[in-house]
Amino acid sequence: MEIVILPDGAAVGAAAAARIAAVVQRKPEAVLGLATGSSPLGAYAALADLVARGEVDLSRTSAFALDEYVGVPPESPLSYAATIAHDATGPLGLDPARVRTPDGNAADLEAACSAYEAAIAAAGGVDVQLLGIGANGHIGFNEPTSSFASRTRIKTLAPRTREDNARFFGGDLDAVPMHCITQGLGTILDARQLLLVAQGESKAAAVAAAVEGPLTAMVPGSALQLHRTAVVLLDEAAASKLTLADYYRFTYANKPAWQRVD
Ligand code: GLP
């Protein structure tokens, strides 16, 4: 795992964008894994700048979102389909026809989960998966005790997650859906590269548990320890509970030039 501690959220976003751009420059038809939430917004903004400057072109790139609420219509601005369209598809110049989110309104939700897995496989798998992390250590909507082998499926949101996300529903906890569809940890681990971004003190404990704690289903983010190419980009506050922070700084400062992408 590569852990990079950067001065602030803007630097985290720029570093994530540079790494995604490097993948697409090598492979214009790459498949991106997109995340919702506030954590990746800096990465999307920095990547949109690279697109606007003509340094990378995402028009042939496909994308799959990690997750979706059950029962929120895609036209609602609260759906992850609408969020991804607003935060990523438009600003990044992605072709909307190549961007998918799980169908949280399907009559047969289990079939929708299987169809999502099949669509990812048919696209050739995800080349680089952008991830945030929840305060309880979740990635996607894989709440604590999610299996490391899990695939796309229906989950019940943890009370902490519903409380954290109530801000998007006007602070009304009752309005936050109970259920979601999320790519499983096994699905996420199949991506060729994982790129987790975290900013702020509120993520410090979850980051430390995921990166330095034991491999445990109680911390779904610890699944990154199983991946061959996982990169964790942190601002100082999100890195503040890491035991080996100085080692990560030393490693990054001494990284050979040929290995640097940012
Ligand atoms: C959300 C999403 C996750 C996201 C996490 C953190 O509920 N399902 O993909 O990483 O929670 O959100 P934020 O980045 O807003 O803190």
C-alpha cells in the first residue's frame, strides 16, 4: 500500500486527479470506478481542470459508481445517479451513456445487482477505483462486518452512516433510505488500482484502522491491505492518527522519479 500525506485537501484532489489522468492517458477507453460523497469532490474538480486544459480526454472512458440508495428515483438530486452526473459525468466530459450506477429502483433488486456485476465484467473490469471512507470505516456502502468476498448486493445502512448522510436530506434522518445497493468488497478488490482519498480529522480514526489496524470485517476499509496496488491519499488531518506517518513521508520524499505520477 502506498500512503501519501499531503498538505491539504486541494493537494489530495490534485494527486488523485493526476493518477486517474495517468491511467486514461495510457488507456483512453479505461474503466473508472467513481465514488460519491464529499471526499472525491476535489479529485473531480482537479480532473475537470485537466480535461479543460486538454491534458486528458475522458470522452471514451467508461465509469461505474460504487453504490446507490434503494428507492430514490434517479431523477431525484439525492440519488447517487444524479450526484455522479452532477459531480463527475458533466464536469469530466464523460459520455453519460458510458456511466452506470446500480439500479436502486429495479423491481427485482437482486437481479439488478447481478446485472451490475455482469456489466462491470463485460466492460473489462475497473482500471482505477476512486474511494472515500466513512467515519465507521465503510467503503462504498460496505458497512462493518461486510464480507471481504462480497459482491454487489443489497445492504442495510448503519445508523452512523444514515446520521452522517442526513445532511443531504435536509437534516431529516427519517428521510434517509434504510437500504442501498453497493459493490461488494470483493468487487472493489477486483479493480486494478484502488485510490482512496480522505480529508479531515473526522476520518483520522477510520484511516488509521484501515491502513494500520488488523485486517477485519469490522473495518471494511482494511480490505485495501489485500490489494496489490492500493494508494491512500491523505491530508494532514486525516493522517493525524497514523503511527508510521514519518515513515510514509520519508518513503514518498525518496520515491524515485520514474515512479512518480504527481
Ligand atoms: C458515503 C458513500 C461512500 C463515501 C462515504 C464518505 O455514504 N457511500 O462512498 O466514501 O460515505 O462520505 P464523505 O466523503 O462525504 O465523507
